[in-house]
Amino acid sequence: MYARALTWWTILRICLEERLVYRGDFALGTLMRFLPIVTQIFLWAAVFAAVRAGEGGSDATIAGYHYQDFVAYYLLTMVSRAFSSMPGLASGIARQIREGEIKKYLIQPIDMISFMLLSRVAHKLVYYGVALGPFALVFFLLRSYFPGWPEPEIFLAFVASLIMSFLLGFFLEATIGMIGFWFLEVSSLLFVYMLFSFFFSGHMFPLDMLPQPWSTVVMLIPLQYLAYFPAAVFLGKITGDALVFGLLVQLGWLIAMIVACRLAYHFGTRRYSGYGG
Amino acid sequence: MSIIEIEGLTKSYQVYQKKEGLLASFSGLFRRDYREVQAVRGIDLSVEQGEFVAFLGPNGAGKTTTLKLLSGVITPSGGTARVMGHVPWKRENEYRRRFALVMGQKNQLWWDLPAQESFLLHQQIYRIDPEQFRRTRDELVDLLAVRRLLGQPVRELSLGERMKMELIAALLHSPDVLFLDEPTIGLDVVAQHNIQKFLKHYQNLRNITILLTSHYMKDIAALCRRVVIIAQGQIIYDGSLSGIVDRFSSHKVLTLLFADSKMPSDLARFGDVLEVAEPKVTLKVDRHVIADVLSSILANYTLQDVSVEDPPLEEVIADVFSLSYNEVTGQEAAQVVTSPSNQ
């Protein structure tokens, strides 16, 4: 057990070192991620201004959301996505299959999926390290848009849902990458996934704004747990039994994706032809 | 019991055959032609502990595929193989801790980090005792003279230096079996020689079992007593390097230096004339009639010097390769099958 923990720590440490090699590019990439959220906030500010002008009132709402609620929601989905988004994971796995780099995981006494998970943890830790300052500053400046700190148990549920959203995002994308064992190239599949994820994860708008049948569709797929669910938990929109049920469903999806990823790896490596010399 | 035992090992692939043109690309969406490539066809082989065996063969003969099968990278279509009692494609950790695979064109080291970081990672992955790790690493680093390069990112090393680091990474866990796939490919002669020297020394020192594929005859001549020639996925020769000439060459090279410039006018009746530079003649003579030819010449002419030699090894091997290549291309033409799209 100690030996395994030491192995994991070494992998994590070396992945961290690797992430820090191209520090300039990494820092710039991290800071640039704030740009879309700024444009979203301005977009909704314009929408609300138009609604207010139309209604003639000062306290306009859209689907029960005030302007402040929108801003708070977007900032929180930014946090969720900082956990659940996995840039380059699926395409990286497919590339390694196509170019034969995956061989090293097959000949060494190491589990490829665990290795990649640790590598991604390192990726995220470096990202949070760089992004923590800007995140804190933005949240501080916009603190009046939030209803206040949630209750401790709600905050704990928020943290749990964030951790699960990280794992769910990882196993979802890793499974898509494993499809490379059959198709070699997964970019089109990944594009479809990204498109669905964009709309149905809650990245574009709060999912409880959706009418039927879309709200049912959202309930039946795991994408809401990548952005919407943790944000809604923090904002106190999901409480009590609904919160426990939501966390259990998220856990269920996570387990299902772990199994899917393992199965894809198991059968994929059996059909693997050792491309690339 | 042999350390490597292979029986009837077979691996075949379905390879998509795309026809030329845009129209063919569209029709390929609905219906595709596949060609079945038999990369390895029923290989039988056993290797004893401490042997250094070379796999020789033309490109596409099945050498690398055999190494991939033995290292568990791919699963065979048929047959069995056991390495140190393990079935390679089960990928048991116990087996993976006892062998190493080095591929000349593939990098296992972390590209952006110094090699010493990759070595530390290997120490943990292979669970090498820290003291043992330090000893082995220092020994290998000194043998390959790369100590000053340990802190340099791998991407900044030359090809030869990278290969040395790859070898160190592969040998840190002291494997009992080492698979080397063209370890000197692309290296200059000095780097090739250094790698050869190291491998020879290391194999003598540790008595490990090594399977090597290489296109450089110098690698093979310097390192391996046993040579296995693979062609069309089958073993066509298993023996010593010098034995290849006896087995595959049907002729000898006869060089005659006539004493009084009196040379036969019809040299062709003795064999194929390779070169004439009076008074010296070089002939290619069927090895079964060499004695008769020589005695006939000696009876009728005065010779100042004579030599009977085997043809150069490279030439014999090139003949074997080209023969097998022609047979393969002939067979492949007949093996195109059509099957519904599944990719």
C-alpha cells in the first residue's frame, strides 16, 4: 500500500514538473479562460437592459433569474468547469493509440487509466495554482451578486459534487478517447460531445430555464453534473432530499462511466494492432 | 526448460484498401475492401537463457510483430507463447517487471523533462529498491558515459544520446529478457558502435536473454551467435550467421590469376564471368562443380594465384530477402477479400 502510494506520488510529482515546463503558455492559457465569462456577463447585461426597457421596471427577471443570479450562476459554472473540463484528454488518448505511444503503458507494470487520471490531477492542481488569484479577485469584486455563503452541509455537498464532476468529466472523455481503438480518429465524435456538453451541461444558461421536453432530456443524461448541478447546489436551488438524490445520481453516472472506460480499455487493447512501428 | 517458447504463433490483420480518388472515398463510406495480412504465420521457436538472438528479415517480414507479441503489446490470432513461464498478452505485472522492450523509433522517456526524472518514475513503477536503483543507474550511466546529460531535457539530446537514455531506462529494473527493435536505427557509425559495445558487455555481464531485430549486419555480426531469418511471417533459417551462406548460397566466387597471360578464350564454360582484368578473372561457379572446374583449369593452364571464397554475406541475405519479397507480393495479390464496412 505504501509502495503504491509512493508510486502515485512520484507520478503526480513528475506530471506537475512537466506541466510547469511551459509556464508562459500555461499562465496565458489559464488567464484567457476568463474571457468567455466576461462576454457572457456583458451579453446578459444587455439582455436584461432590453427587458427592463420593455417592461419599464427596474427589477426584471428571466425564468425566475435576476441579473445578479445570472452573474453568480456563471461564475459558479466557471468553477464547475474548471473541475470537469478535460482539454486534450480524448484527442490525446486517440493520438497515442494511432501513433503507437500507448505501447509504453502496455509493457510497463502500470495501469494506464490510473496514470492518466493522476496526470490530469497534476494538470488541474497547476491550473488552480495559477488561476486561484484571478478567481479570488473576480469573486471578491462581484461578491454582492451572491446571496451569501451557503450552509456548511450545502458547501460540503458542493465540494463533493465538484470532485465527482472532475472524475465524471475525466471518465467521459477518457471513454471517448478509448473509442480510438476502433476508429483511430475521434475528433468528430468529440465535436458532437462538446456541442451537447455546451448546451446540456448548463454552460450556456441555467438548465432549469429549459422547457419540456428538453428538461427531461437533461435529466436523463449525465452532462448537467459537469457544470449546472454543482452551481445549483451552491446557490441553494437544490436542497433536502433532491440534493441527496442528485448526488447519488451523479455517483451512479460516475460509476457507470468508470465501468464503461474500463470495458473500452479492456476490449480495445485486445483488438489493438500496435500501430506505428 | 527454455526461457522463451513459441508454438504456432500467428498474427493476421485486416488492412483497409482505399482506391484512388474522391468517388472511391465516398463509396468507401458504405463498402470497403480489406486485405488480410498474415504478419506472422505459425512461428515455432525456443530460446535458452542467456542467448543473444537476432531476427533478420526484409521490411514487413514479421520481426517487429513477433517482438510485439512476445512483449504483450498485441494479442495473437493463434498459437501459444510463453516467456519465463508467462503468457505475454495476459500482461501480468509479474511478467512486465521482468522484461523490457526498446524500440528504436519510439520514445518512452518524458520528452520535456531530464532523463533522470523518467528514471525516478521507472524506479517507482518497477518498485526498485532505492539502493539497488542508485547502483544500477550509476553503473549504466558510467558504462554509457552519459552522466553530464542526466539533467538535460530529453528533447535537447541527440538521437544517439536519447537511445542511450532509453537503454538505461529499460535496464534499470534488471530485466531477465530484453527485446530490442532496431536499437541503432538512424544512428551514425560511432553511436552504433557504442551501443553495440555496450550491449555486448552488458549481456556478458548479466547473462540476460536478448532478442534483437536490426537491418545492420554489423550489429548482428558483433552481437549474435544465433540468427533467425523471418520472411513472409515464417522462420526460414535458424542457426549461425556464417551458416546462412552455406544454407542459401548456391555458388562460390573463384578468382584466378593466370601466370603467363595465357587465358582461356571461353571462360563462360566454367561459370558466370563476374570480372575480367587480364590476367585476373573472377568467376561465379556452382558450388557442386567447383572442384571439377578448378582441376580442369589447373590441368590446362598455369596459375600464379587462385582463391575460392563464399559470396559476401550481405549479398546472400539480400538475395534471400528479394526472393521472399517477390513471393510475398505474388501471394498478396491473391489475398484481397471484400467485406462489409466495420471501421
